Amino acid sequence: MSENKKAKQLSDIKFSVLDLSPIIDGGSPSQSLQNTLDLAQHAEKWGYNRYWLAEHHNMPMIASSATSVVIGHVAAGTSKIRVGSGGIMLPNHAPLVIAEQFGTLEALFPGRIDLGLGRAPGTDQLTAHALRRDRRSDGDDFPEQLAELRAYFDPLSASGRMPIRAIPGEGSDIPIWLLGSSGYSAQLAGQLGLPFAFASHFSPQHTLPALDLYRRSFKSSNILSEPYAMVGVNVTAADTDEEAKRLETSLHQQFLNLIRNNLSPLRPPVDHLEDLMSDYEKQALEQQLGSSIAGSPETVKDKLQNFLNETGADEMIINGQIYDHKARLRSFEIVAEVMKK
């Protein structure tokens, strides 16, 4: 890493929110979406740069499956913060539909909408088939889908270059990001000169190789003259290390339930979670959540700075799967405080 990147401080970079609109045990999607808007309004006040929602399906712990709808809900209830997708799983959709949806969002909330795109289904294969109806849509044609989507936004399409026009959408200046948890999208984002967001929060072992591939592959474009990389990180912050570690067990239980194929709403925190796991599960948890951060303000600041030193990221996007909404708000408030110091 260059000396310039080593010298980068938390206060030098932007920080954002990734919200999965968690449905908690005993809660409801309605309450989750109310909490999402409440968090977004606080995040705007605390100085977060953008607020992204994620597309997942057939998951009883996530309320943001209709991602474009939730983006509109959040954008309508805020005034300045950028709102977008982290991400839309493009193979689940016709590119024209996404162009129209995000063109409509941009028309409603000019200059505030981001379009982050992924190539994974965001669900299991059976649900992916229910969404796509055509088993040939397996993500292999993602570059072609991406090119079609970008063409719909191109104002030159109005001159007859494309027989089908996205209205709203055509001529919209909507930043497009590629999202990834491996090297595929990293390389494609670099070749196209697009910003790249890496899912460090669940694929930590691939973070540094993917960022290196993105930067080595980067070609300047009319979008970016140099690479711009954002990294996702799970953060559970509280006033003490002990309380943060306890709150973090909700996230750990969520991943354990995924491993066990026992999907359920987000569980309340527990004491002594390690007693409930096998050695295999402990290893799998470490592999997927090894970059997660939990602790007091001082601990969180130190660990975020270390992560920045390792990645040289231009922006961090924070995920916080915390059962109690007030504790979740406090966690994001602490992150905002340490990022500004």
C-alpha cells in the first residue's frame, strides 16, 4: 500500500449506512420499515453520506425485498442524504424495469439516488427461479445486462439509437456502482471505470485481493478518473466493549441460522453464544464475519482505522444487525462520532 493510503485517517473518508431492514423476533415488516426510516433520518442528521438498502428474497429476517419501493420510502422521509441500492440483483430483473424504476426515483428525488448492482440472486436457487422464470438467467450475462441498462439511461438513445426508451430514466444522471464479494465484479468495475463496493462484511478473506484487482484493472472513464472503492463492514458499537459484544450475538445467530438452514427473524442477544456452536460453526462464523467490529467508541475507532489502513478505502458503508432499535441507533451514532474525530 502506498504511503498516501497509509496516512489516510477516518476523518478523511466518507461513511455510509447499509440497512437490511431487519425483521426482529416478535416484530413485523411494518415495524422494520418504520425503523429503517427512523435510522435514515438520524443518519442524515449525523452526517452519513449515503443510505443503501439491499435486495434479498425469501428471508424472514429482511424486509427490503422490494428495494426500489423502500428507497422511495426513505428518500421521501429525508432531504439530503443519498439513497440507493446495495444492491439491486440485476439478473432478477429486466434491465428496462430497473431503468424505469430508478429513473422514476431520480425524477422524484433529483441528485440523491444511487444504483448499486450485484450479479448474485440474493436468495436460494428455487426462489431465484420464481423471480426470473427462466433458468438461463444465472448471472453469466451480467455484463450484457449492465450494458443494456446503461444504454437506457444514455440520452443519445432518444436520437433513435435504441428502439426502446426508458421513460422516466432516459438522460438520468444516476451513479452506477458494481457490488461484489469476489473478483468478478471488481475486475468489471475497473475495466468500465465505475465505482466499486466490496462486501467485506460477509466475505472478508477476499477483500484485499478484490480491491487490488479493481485498482489494477481500473481504466479512467467519463465517470471516474481514478478508482473509488467502498468497503462494507459490520459494526456493533456500544458504550462498553462488553455490551457491544453481547449485542453482536444477534448478528452471529443470524449467520448460524443461515449455516443451519434455519431462517428466522433476527434474534435477541444471548450470553455465552460459543457454548451453542460446534467447532465447524465457529470456524464458518470466523470465515464470514472475521472483519466484523464490536466494542466501545475507542475500540471501534481503533479497529476501523486498522481496517482503513489495510484497505485504503475511499468510503466505508456500515451494517449493523442489532436487535434493539434504540441500541442500533446508538451504535450508528457512535460510528458517526468516531469517524469525524
